[in-house]
Amino acid sequence: MLHTAMLRRGMLAWVSRVGVVLVLLCCSLSLLYVMTCSPSLALPRAGPIHPSLGGTRPGVGAGAGGTGGARAPAQSGRPPGVQSYQVLLQEREEQHRLHISSLKKEIAQLKEALQERSQQLKGVQESLKRAAGGPAEVQDTGAGSQGGGLGEAQGARTDLQEFLRSQLSKAEVSAGTRLPSEYAVLPFESFTLQRVYQLEMGLTRHPEEKPVRKDKREELGEVLETALHSLNVPSSQQESRSAAEKTSKVYAPSDFVEGITRTEKDKGTLYELTFRGESSNEFRRLVLFRPFGPLMKVKNERVDTVNVPINIIVPLSRRTDKFKQFMHNFREVCVRQDGRVHLTVVYFGKEQMSEVRSTLENTSREVNFKNYTLLQLDEEFSRGRGLDVGARAWKGGNVLLFFCDVDIYFTADFLNTCRLNTQPGKKVFYPVLFSQYNPTLIYGSPEHVPPVEQQLVIKKDTGFWRDFGFGMTCQYRSDFINIGGFDIDIKGWGGEDVHLYRKYLHSNLLVVRAPSRGLFHLWHEKHCADELPPDQYRMCMQSKAMNEASHGQLGMLFFRQEIEAHLRKQKLQQNSNPKKT
């Protein structure tokens, strides 16, 4: 489509230039004809003017009377000067006729070429109209009208604007579209000033790109520059606001927090950028769209998250040691840094229930934290059932929910990302978390494993983007209730999150799927119960295999015997061939 638009603009420019050339050519021909066909004052005289002719020039016929009324005496032959003068005039007239005939032929050829080009242009315009779904209205491109070129150019600009608007309306920008499965979702990439966090890694690319390659860096640099210009240069709407509503903050690249982007290959590229506002809990979000052409500002809004609490729901069964580790992270991030979080723990069974209660009470005393709820279900563990009970137990109106597991580590930046990427009735957020490999395999031995905070490094050998998992999600309670919640008939491990995810894909809500640099899945040994159905057991084993180590590290473990045999052989060769001194 971009190639067609470029061809169309080139055709319009060519037609305008041809029209101007034709006008100039006609003017030049008229001037040349006047100059060459008028009597020349420098022509040589055939003889002296006879007084009886009353000043008439020779070459006039014998019957041509002069002003004196006297007739020249009859002569049997014309003087030689008169004959040569007539021959010269005839030659000049013949040359003019040939030249005019040649120019007429050239003009006819140019008109034919212009008509052919006009027909081609009409065909291009009609095809663009059909592609945009509008009527095929084409303006006349007559060569004799100077206003035709201007009207054509104006019509081209209008058609281009309509095309760009159609690209924006067809793209998934303001509302979601119905998708057939989870594989049809086009994920976002997230980026900062220095890094791009990408999902499509393969076996050669890294989960984060630094330094960012040149073309991507220039693209995101232009987007950031456009966003800063939009924030700092007031528009006509902003100028009409009252002085109290206007912002005095001058935004700089250091105010940029994070952005997400994705490209729909048949429509364009969407960018959402978040900047820090005038207070710690205020942000500015800009939405830009590139329909394979100039950037278009879609939205410039102020987002205030100060009154957006998050209800973190954690289903749990035993695993008290992991729960203590989770509460340590929760205390540091949610209580001491964020301060706008409610914790709901849904515990299955009675065993170790007292330890869970004691951990919550100790945290409450240490940091004066009262915003928690402990629910107990005396039944078999079901993650979907626990999250559904925790979401419906909230009685404080609509609230932002974060479905979380006990082996998840998150940062305060992630909580803001959770707030910014959700909107009741419009958007739900499905972050792609970074899953940690087995630290014992990464660092060589248990003795060399550093503290958890130092293990959270996004690199190819330390973990991977868990793009097949949909369990950690941010969504408003009203959307969760309206969509129907979890399928509580699913027992044990896995499956319930995919069913909920598909419900949102089949709705009109926008599903934001992007890697999150502040959300980590801590490694733990996975046990796949024999009681699981075959499909769930296979999913569990696949997840277990992917959690251990990277492709290269697993290869080193698989070929360990061959590597050790090679080292032994090398050592024997060195011992049998000692160096000569």
C-alpha cells in the first residue's frame, strides 16, 4: 500500500510538470511566430524607390496602385531584384509552415502521452479507493486547465488522509478484536531508553537487546522525540484550558518510564509511551500510530494512579517456606514502597495453616500492615478455584486484581505497569514474566548461588520469557465477573489460566500481552502428580524440562560423558608426549 501511495504522488507531480511545460511551450511558439513572420527592416532593397510609386516598395504587383494614384509604365519583365525578393519570402514562408507542422505534431504526441498518463493515474486512484472501501471518484486532469493540477494535488492529499484514517480504524488500537486462539495474539515488545525486551528469540537472539540495533534505535528515537514534542508544545486544545489545568512541567527523556510497541504488518505500528508526571503517583501516557507513513497522535492523557489499589490474590497449599520468601518480597515492595496493595491468601486444607497465619500476623506487626485477608478452603487444591473465591470475596467495589503465585517475585515498577496497562471495560494485562533457570546449574554448585535479589538478571543463560504461561494477570474485578471467571471444574495444575485468557480473546476487550522486566518466576523443582490427566501431565513435564536450563546448558549436561572422555584423552596424549627440555 505504501508503494501505491508513492506511485500516486509521483504521477501527480509528473502531470503537474507536463502541464506547466505545455503552457510555456505554447507561449514560446506564439512569440516565435510573431517575430519571424513580420516584415523585416533589414531585408536588402531590390532597387531605389521610384518617385512615381509614391514610396511603395518594389515587389508589389504592377496593378497595385500607390498613394499618388499614378500607374507605373508597363514592363515586359520584372526586375531581377524583385524576383529574388519574392523567392526569399516564399522560402521563409515554407520554412515557417514546416516548423509549425512539426510543432503541431509534437503537441499532439504530448497530449496523447498526457492522456495515457491520466488514464494510468485514474486507474491507480480507483484501485486505492476500492482498497479503502470508498467510492472511486477521480477528478479530471485536463491539460488545458491550470487549476486541474492543483485540484488533483488537493484530492490526492484528501485521499491520503482518508487512507491513513482507515489504517488507524482497522488497527487494534482503541479496542480489541475477536481472535480465534491464544496463538493469534500479536504480542508487544517493551522498551526503555537503553533496552528493548523482545519475545521472539529463537536460539540466537537474547531476551533483551542492548545495544539496540541501529534501525530500531532510530525508530524509537523518533517516537520518543515526537512524544516529548507533543508533551512540551501545547496544542490548540491545551491552550484553551484554564491556567489551573495547564502543566508547568517540561518533559525530558529522563522522565520516560517505559513503552510498549507492536507492528501489525498490514496496518502499521502502535506505540504506547509512559512518562512520569508532576507527582510520584501521576503519569502521562501517549499513544502514537505509524500507518506505514507519518506518525499520528492518537491520545494524550493524564493517568493518576494514586487511588488505584491492587488486590493481590495468592492461592496456596502448604509450601510455607516459599510463602515466607514471598512475604519478604511483599513487605519490601508492596508495604514499604508502594503502599496501595491488599493481599488475599486463599489456603487449601488445614495442614500448615497455622504457620501461614503466623507469617501474616508477624508481617502485620513488623510493618503495621492490616490490608490482608486469609481465606481457608477445606478441599482439594485448585488454582482456578482459589483465585475465583479470592476475587469474589472482595466487597469494596470494583478493584484491580493481580492473580499471583507464591513463587513469583515482582518489583514496585511492575505494580505501576499493572495499573497503567489495565482499564475497566477496555483493557486487561497479561504480562510475560521472566522465568528463572535452576540456579544450581547456572552457577555450578549450590555453594556459589547468590541471594535471590542478585539472581534476577535478564540474560539468555539465566532464564527465558515464559510466553506459554498465562497465570499472572492484571484485570479489574468487574471484567473478571462479567467474563465468567475461571472454570472451577479444572482441578490441580494448569489449564484454568488458558481458558480465562481465551475468554478475553473472544471478547471486545483489548488484551495487552508484553514482557515485563519487573516480574520473575523463581525456580523451584516441579513435581507432576500421577493423578493428572494425560494432557495436563504432558504440559507439566514440558514446563519442567524448560525450567531447568538453557539449550546450551542442557546440551553440555547431555554430552557430559563425551566431554569428560575427550578431556581424559587429551590428558593421556599430553602425558605420553612430554615436552622436551
